[in-house]
Amino acid sequence: MTKAPPKPGLPLFLPVEIPATWTPEQAVAVFDLITEIRDRIWDQYNVQIQLELETRLLPND
């Protein structure tokens, strides 16, 4: 039996393992990087993000 070819696109989730061996300085560096990425995404897409979040909060009639 042959396997089906993989579907294109990203998987539904991307597992991320956080090492337990980071120094406090390494943890802060990663935290700062994630914060910078988040801020840049917000600067670019804040209106769309707000609209999407509002849509998610509306009751499903």
C-alpha cells in the first residue's frame, strides 16, 4: 500500500519546544524578539486583527 502524498501548506500547528537550559539572558532575548515580531504584526494588521477578534466574539446564531 502506498502513502497519500502530503497536503500542501502548513500543518495545523507547529510544536515548539522551549529548552529548559536557557540562561536568563537567552530567555529575555527570545522574549524580546517575540515581542518585536508581535509589535510589527500589530502595526501592519491592527485593524484586521481587531475585526477578526470581534467576529470571533460574536455569538453564532
